Amino acid sequence: MSRFVFSWYLIRNFLKWTGIVGLAIVAIVMLFDFSELVRKASSKSDIGFPILLQMLFLKIPHLLQQVLPFMVLFSSILTLWMLNRYQEMTVMKASGLSIWQILAPLVSIVWILGAADLIVFNSIAAEMMSQYEHMDNRYFQKSAGSLAVSESGLWIREKKGDVQRVFHIAHINQKTHRARKISLFEFNLNDQFLKRIEAASGYFKGNLFILNNAWQQTSDSMPRHVHVLQLLTTLSPSTLENTGISPGSVSFLNLPHFSEMLENSGLSGHKYMMYWHSLLARWIWLGVMVVLAASCSLRLIRQRGTVVVIGIGAMSAFLLYFLRDITYALGSAGTLPIMLAAWAPVGISALLGITALLYFEEG
């Protein structure tokens, strides 16, 4: 019974500090992000304050996920430091609990919160991030094209002057720049149908998309066959790789399937699988953050050492986060294998945390 009481007491204090730390960190991040939105909108008269607030609101869940490891680290530091400061840690140890038994409830609760984040909250954040990117593309990027992927292949939208084009390509070869099973629909700016083209195959050459064995039909004519049809376009296999939605706009549960559909269409799904592994690794990393927090906050220190403890925690967090960003960038670029890029920071963090905790508390 006493162990249950200890565990509930720890969890309750941890959740309290998580709320306080989370609000503080998110407020700071939102302030910087909103400042960046204001800077970008300063030269655009058609973007008002309500639009910026809406974009900021849509990005909040994504920002919250980004700072989740920091929240867990600082919340754990404050929870354990307060226990140590008021000698409650000494009482727990005197009752027969080891440091690992004391940390077990905190690790368990952060893993439960992490699982809820991956399964439930991440889907909401991804949907809101997708809407944010749509608004960012509309108001700031002014992009003339976009890409979507489905079971049947790629859907690409391109705007050229007063004409909107929608391409459907079943498969594209990145090496040869050849595509097969191509459909093209042209509309004016009022979404009125202008032209439809069907082609068995085609290939990209410079700023041309050359279609072979094509059938062309306009709104006021019958279909006619064209052996070779050349279209001016801004599309290319390389630009298509960077035209699709960001990994953060796809939910954790849908990332593997989304990556598979891209691969089946001829494009690389590497960055989406890299992001999937990084999310899964972050879930484990949350538990490691508790161990790291314990290694720098459980030593008996004077009250004036509070700043030192928090400073050590902050430095550890930023260094490890910097390492994680480096390996993630290398993994996304294909320089490092996905498994190594995603899981190496977690392994290094766990090794450092457990070693330091064993040294300070057990030896």
C-alpha cells in the first residue's frame, strides 16, 4: 500500500510540474513562432491579424509535440529535486525503495503519455499541421503546384497562367525520368473544363513533358490521336520529391502506408519512414529523459544549487537535442541508415543517464 501511495504522490507532482513547464515552454515557442509569422506578413497587405492567429493555433499541437522531451526532462528535474530538497527521497529510500523503483512510476507515466501522443494526439496534430501548410502555401509561398499520393499513383496540380492542370501518373522512374499511364486535365481559373489528355507513357526533358501515343480531347471536339505531344511544364522528377506534404502532416499511424504508396509510384518514401522511426524513438526517449533528470537532480544539494541543477539539465537537453537533429538530418538525406539515425541519440542518452545515475547513487 505504501508503495502505491509513493507512486501516486510522484505521478501527481510530476503531472503538476508538466503542466507548469509545458505552458511556459509552449508560450515561449509560440511567441517566437508568431514573431516569425508577423515578419513574413509584414510585406503582404492581404494577410490580417486573424489569419496569423489562426495559423498559430493550427501549429500549436505540432509545437507541443516538438517540445515534449524538454517538458518531460524539466518536469522530472523539478519533481525529483523537490523530493530531494525536503528529504522525501531519504524517506522513500529508508522505506526500502531503490532509486530504480522510485523512477519506475515516472518512466511508466511518461511512456503512457507518449503512447497516447503517438496514437491519438499525433493524428490531430498532423491534420492541423496539414491545414497550416495549406494556409502557408496560399498566403506566403504562393506555390503554383502541389502533389498528393493515392493507391492509383500520383496526383499533381500545376498552375500556368490562366490554366490549371491536374496530372495523374501511375508510376514514374526517377532514374530514367519516364512515366507511364498518364492522364492530364486542364481547367480555367473558374474550374471550367478545357482539355483532357491520356497517354500510355512519357518522359521529362528539361522544361518539357513529352507524351507518347496520346489521345487529346477538348470541351468542344472529339478525341484525336497524337503520336508525340510536348507540354511546357515546371514539373520534373526531382521537384516532385520536394512538392509533397511534409512528414509532420501525416499521422504516425499512416506514415508507413503513405511511404509505401510513394515507393509504388516511383518516388522515395525515405523521409517519411525516417520521421516514423524518429517518432517511435522519441517515445522511448521520454523515459530516458526521466533517467537523465534523475542523474543531475538527486544529489543532496543546497538551495542555492537550484540554478546549477536546472542549468545542467538545460545543457544536457540542448546537446542531446542538437545531436538528434544532426542524426535526423543525416538520416533524411540518406547519409546514415534510418535505424542508426533515429535510434542512436536514444541509445547514447540512455547510456549517459544510466551511467551517471549508477555513479552518483549506487557507487
